[in-house]
Amino acid sequence: ALRPAPANTGIVFIRTDLEPVVHVPARAELVEDTTLCTALSYRGVKVATVEHLMSAFAGLGIDNAYVDVSAPEVPIMDGSASPFVFLIQSAGILEQDAPKQFIRIKRRVAVSDGDKEAVFLPHQGFKVSFSIDFNHPVFEQQKQTALIDFSTTSFVKEVSRARTFGFMRDLEFLRSNNLALGGSLDNAIVVDDYRIVNEGGLRYDDEFVKHKVLDAIGDLYQLGHSLIG
């Protein structure tokens, strides 16, 4: 369940299945694991797969909310942020009596890990450029780079519906290890050795890379404020 929170609370996950309940704030320094999803951990209590809901909060400009979860993982829904966006918009968004705060990038910051790199640059607004590189027939047919300037592009229309994706062989391996038991064509784009398995195909022609943008926006929102850069 999503509940309103007072100004300056931030986004806080609450494990309601524990006695007493445990509050896990969505903060970058509490990110414990990024294998296949983003997982937060506070005093040994974990909340995993937070990135799609965090992306919805970021895209809709929600600064403060309580998120009640009754398990160590946020529901995957359809593998995108769209169901969360719909639920938040249906519930309504309230303006609070406090100034909105931002984090402004003032100089170039670069972080690299092997062949992966993230670069932050000053910019008046919020713009995300993302490139993926998969040596696979399906990806070679699709756009693998996206540049989205949110001053002219709607997060809700152009990004929020992009679903997570995975490979059939990985799904089979995960299931054999009792993981991703809920993983199916209903909550991910599944790719075999040659093609997209989902009957309906893609929602966007660049859905793969757009989902990575969606994830990045959700992960960056663990900073506690929207970015200017």
C-alpha cells in the first residue's frame, strides 16, 4: 500500500510483516545489492525490486510517501512503472506546504566499473542518455541508445510503460534455483536465442533501452531529490 507522508519525510518502505515493523528509507547508502534488481537493506531488513516504484515516484514528482510491503520484495506488476503511475494518479497528488528541493550537478562526475560508465554533467533541466550493448540478434535489430530530455518528453507516455527484459535461458536457470518463480511473459519481455517470445511484441520500438532509462531514474531517486543535470 502507498500512503501519504508529511513534508521532508522522503520515500520510506515499511516492512509490515515484521514485529515490530521496520522502516527502510529509500537512500542510496542503504542499497545493498544490484544483482538483477535494486535492493535496500537497513539493520538486516531487506526490501528488493524498488527501482520501478521509485521511478514512478520520480517521474510524477512525489517527494514523500510511505510504502507498506508485506514481503522482502516490491511486487513486479507488469515489469514496468506504468501500474504504479496509474495507481498514484488515481489516488491523487497533494501539494505540500514546503519548498521542493533538487540536487544540481555543478561539474562533471564520472564513475566506471569494467566496461560500464555513468557520467553526470551540468544541464538546465533533466536529461538522460543511455546506451546498451547486447550481442544478440534481437538487440541488433532494435535501437540500443536513447536520449530523453524531460523538458519536452513525458515520463508517463514515453518511459513508464517500458518493461524489464530477460533471456529465456536465465529464467530457466533462476527457476531451477527457486528464484523468479513469478517471472513470466506477463511481467517481462522474454527473449530466446533468436526472437522476442511475447505474443504482443514491444510497446516501444526502443523498449529495451527505455526500460534501462526507467531503472536509472528510479535508482537516481535514491539520492532523495530530483536531479538537475
